[in-house]
Amino acid sequence: MKEESEKMIAEHLFSTREENFVHSSFDQEIAFYESICSGNIELVRMLATPLCSEGYGILSNDSVRNMQYHFAISAAMIARFCIRSGMSPEDAYHLSDIFIMKADKCRTIAEIHAVHAEMLEGYTRQMCRVRNSRIYSKQIVKTLDYISDHLHSRIMLEDAASHLHLSAAYLSRLFKSEVGMTFIDYVNQKKIESAANLLRYSEYSTLEISNLLAFSSQSYFIKIFKKYMNMTPGDYKAAYQMPDFQNQAI
């Protein structure tokens, strides 16, 4: 049930971004590539723009072939950014080859969009593993993956431990030893980072973001946000929301 809920939220965020697309600035384009390299799948979904939307050049008069060409360019750009951020060239180009071949077999624009979304998620999740594997044990990497995959749910230490077939007490000690903070502090930090991205790159209200990230109440969300960001969600939105989204609001 949790997985279905998370999938619905992700699809809603992605479809909202597509339906309300405005040609992104260069800064936002760089932010998109960096979001992939950071392993932040939610931010990737918010910053991703549809292939061959406004601002894309015409590489073929055939609409499907035109999109396939742009898909190959997108794959090449993402691979190079990921290599620069630590992914091995072999892995980066292997992923690129796989997805370009899948796109080449597509016969409709909708199919290419679906493969493009799959590619973005594939690279982003691989970058998350690359970044985590540098400093953490396999058990903690799997724990961090679990937290990332359940960010829109209420995340409990006992549930994560059960998922990894570990005792809660052992996972708690291991997590604090390797990550340097408690499990719940890390979960709250990641939820607040996600909330900050939603405030910057979407028009969701404080209440909507609180609900999306499964906080027990809006007041508790504001309290935790202030703890990590030293300001309220409203103040943060006013100070840091991207100009593109401010213009949409107007």
C-alpha cells in the first residue's frame, strides 16, 4: 500500500511538471543534471522537462525520430555529468547504451517519454548508490535506500530493521556509528531537504508539503523545518523559490 501511495505521489509530481512546463533557465538545467548526480530522485522528477518541448531544436522532420535523437543527446549529457560526479565510465556508458537501444525500439512518442523517465530514475538511483558506497557499509547503504524510497511515508526504525532482517537495536547503533546521527534525525533531515526542494520548485502549500511527507501535523512540520533551516517554510519559500515558479504563480 505504501509503495502504491509513493508511486502515485511521484507520478503526480512528474505529470504536474509536464503539464505546467515553462522553458527552463540555464541555471535550472544545471540544477537538473546536478540533482541526478546527487541521487535525489524527487528533485529530478520536479526539474525534469519533457523531451522535445518548447526550446528543443528540430533534428528530424519525423517526430518520433526527432525525439529519439534528443533522447540520445540527453543520455550522453547525463552520462558525462555522472562520470564527473564519480560513476565509473563503464557503468555510465553501459546505462546509456541500454536506454538508447530501448528508445530506438520505441514506435510512439509516449513510449519514448516512458523510457526517458525510466532512464532518469535509473541514473539517479545508481548515483545514490555510488555516493553512499564510498563511505558506508552495505547494511547502511540499504538503510539509506529504504529511507529514500519511503520518504513520503511515516518511516520507523523498526520497519527499516525488519526490511533488512536486522534487530532495531543493532541497526540503531550501526546507523549512529556510521552516519553520525540517529536514525530519526537523519530521516527528519532528509524530509526537510525534500520539503525545501518542494518549496523552491513547486507551488505546494506548507500544509500540502506536510501531508506529502507524512508529518504528524503542520505545526510539527514547521517546528522541524525551523530546527534544520533556521526559518519557517513560508520565509524559505519567499527567499529561495526559483524565479520560473514565481512567474507561474503570478
